Amino acid sequence: MAAIIDGKAFAERLRARISAAAAAMPVRPGLAVVLVGEDPASQVYVRNKHAATVAAGMASFEHRLPANTAPDSLLALIARLNADPAVHGILVQLPLPAHLDATAVINAIDPAKDVDGFHVVNAGRLATGQPAMVPCTPLGCLMLLRDRLGSLAGAEAVVVGRSTIVGKPMAQLLIGESCTVTVAHSRTRDLADVTRRADILVAAVGRAEMIGAAHVRPGATVIDVGINRVARDGRSRLVGDVDFAAVEPLAGAITPVPGGVGPMTIACLLANTLTAAARIHGLPDPAGLLP
Ligand code: GUN
């Protein structure tokens, strides 16, 4: 029987520490969120981010633009936010409508305000071991792993998924922790053979319950990044990339879905906003929040 890693409780404690640190800051940290179009899931995410930002005592600036927004209008808004001293973090909700070039838009954000950590400069800093804004989801996973395991040095870590948002930065962070890191993906031959090596298994592929008992070494720490909506017994349910019922009996520890990694992502967005505000104003990085 695995220990259940309670990301919800961890995120609540982290958010309390962030609120206290924000209140103690000589400036009020501010986060601007840009939503283009009416994607229903994105609207829910943006609403949740706004509520969490306000609850942390930070300023929240929401910018909702129509789906047919011209590229130049969006870039002009980003330029205004880059120049706005009340804004320390800028997040452009993805996906963007198809006519907008997400890479160009993200790379127009001032890297110092790129709280998603998606700008090429931040990806490069992370890859070269320089202080970076780190993408929120892998940062949250790392916090849970450190809390559970202490030092990760020497551990065999397998990341399943090679996305820019989770898989690649997760691998970079684990290299930074001195893990032996393998990145597996949809073209990996004999996935189970690779994942069974893992002391630390991070599943970030977006395929419902694809990691089963045969993929997991007994005693492994399993971090499930997946959030997949499935119909089960006539009802809509959220499940991870890991088959929880099959893996939980043999894992050493495992994150549930929901209530595992998900709540950590928003908490880390707030942590990144606090860090961005501190760095922009030449204040020390808030202690104890980040790696
Ligand atoms: N859409 C889904 N997840 C994310 C995220 O972490 N950041 C942004 N900007 N958009 C998203």
C-alpha cells in the first residue's frame, strides 16, 4: 500500500506561506492573465487563477480578448504589460486560437515576468543551471518529491512525456537534483521495461490510465501529472495517466487525481509571481518557497 501524496494539503500550506510573504513585501505583487477566445476549459482555469491570486493578497489583472484578435493587438497588449510597473507576472493562457503564433507571443513576454517559464530565455536558463522562471507544473512535482524523499541524488528517474510544458523541464529539474534521468515518450520501445527502472516515475503524457502495474517497480514514488476526463459508469470522471487502482498497491508513494499535482500548479504560479516581483525590485528571493 502506497503512501498517498496529498498535493492539495501541501498546496494549501504553500499558499499560506506565499500570502504571508506577499503581505510582507514592500510592493504588492501583480499577475496579469491574458485569455484570447472562449475555450471553456481555459475560462475555468483563468477564473481559478484570478481567485487564487486575489486570495494570496496579490493584484490580479485579467485581459479577455475576442477569438479573432489580430496578432499585433495581442503583441501590443504584451508590450503594455511588460512596461507596467504594477505587473510582475504575465501569463497568456494556452492554447491560443490557431491564427496566433503561440511561440512568438510567449517570446514577446519580458523573461523577468514570464511566470509560466515558457520563454526561450527561461528554458535556456533552466537547461544551463542559471536562475530561471521554472514552469509551474514540474516545479510543483519537484516540491512534492523533495518533501517526500528529501535528497533525490542518485535516484533513477523516468519521465514519461517530452512536452515543453512538463516533460522537458521536469527532466531538467531532476538532472539538477542529480538524478539519473530517462525521458520516455510515445515512440519509446518497450515502455514498461524503461519505467520499471524508476525509483521516481513521472507520468505526463495525457493518456488516461496508461501506466499500469507492469510499468512500476515496487516501492517507486509515482507522480501523476495527467488530468483526463473519461466517461465511467455513465458519469464523467477525472483520471490520471496512471491506473491508480492497479499501481497504488505496489508503489511506495503516489499522487492521486484529483488532489495531487493539480493544486500544486496554481500554488507554484503564485510562488513564481512572488519571485518575479522580488527579483524585479531587487529584493532577496522569498525563502523556503522554491528550489
Ligand atoms: N493551458 C494549460 N495549462 C497551461 C499553463 O500551465 N499555462 C498556460 N499559460 N496555459 C495553459
